[in-house]
Amino acid sequence: MASPEIEDGPDGPLAGHPQALRPLTGELIAAVLANRGYAVAEHADGDLVGRWEQGLIWFHRRGVAGELLQVRMVAAHRFGIERVPDLYAFCNSWNHDRLWPKAFVHVADDGLAQVCGEVTTDLERGVTPHQLDQFLDRGIATGCQLAAAVGRLPGGSVR
């Protein structure tokens, strides 16, 4: 989003005064992502998901009223269970040196491990489209940086 003064028609999710706070909705998230030209799909549970470079990025609304926004990246590279201690060390180093995204290891039911990263913010009081755009952009950019770093780790493969 080049400017906070974007609009998409009188009834669209981006309509209205650009500095007016509005509630966080899936429709608003989708509109801001679409305004950047990003393609996302709605998952069966209502969350949005898209593919970026070396991973999937999920856009979750959490909290009682859906007021928490979580941008979660799941790296495409998967690792055997024997690599988990090395992945923990990688994540600890990543989290020591960077604020975003928080990196962690997830071991799936099939016994393969993946590195995930997430950024979460509380938008209970609302958000402007420009603020949301900036948060999503940073979540996507830092998630892609994490996925690229995971892709350079030895022993991983895309499955």
C-alpha cells in the first residue's frame, strides 16, 4: 500500500477516512493484501493463507473477538527428527539476534520437523488500513527472511 489514503468504494473494507480505526476482520486483512497484489486463499476455518517464496504464511485472527492478529510463516523445508536439536539451536540464535518473527520448531505427526515463525499484535482498539498494511508487510518480509535462512540449513528437503 503506497499511501494510507487508499479507498475501494463507498462500502468496501478500505473505505472511509484513512486514519479512522476499524475493527480487525478477515475482509479487511484480505483487502489490504489484495491492495499489495498478494494472492491468498481462505482456509476452511476462515483463516487466510498464501505462498511466499520458501513457505506458507497464515493470517490468523485470535482472541475472543478476533482482535489478535498473528502472521505465521511455516518454512517449506522439512527435517528428520534427528535434526531437531540443531533446529532448536538455530531458532535460539535467530530469536537472540532478531525481534521478528519469533522462531520455533514444530514436529508434525509424521515425525518431520519444520521451523515456523510468528508475529502477533493486539488490535482490540482497531487498526487503520495503513497500520495493518505495515504490520502485514513486516510479518511477510521477516517470515520470508526466516524461511530463506531455514532453506540454507543442511539436511532439509521440500516435501
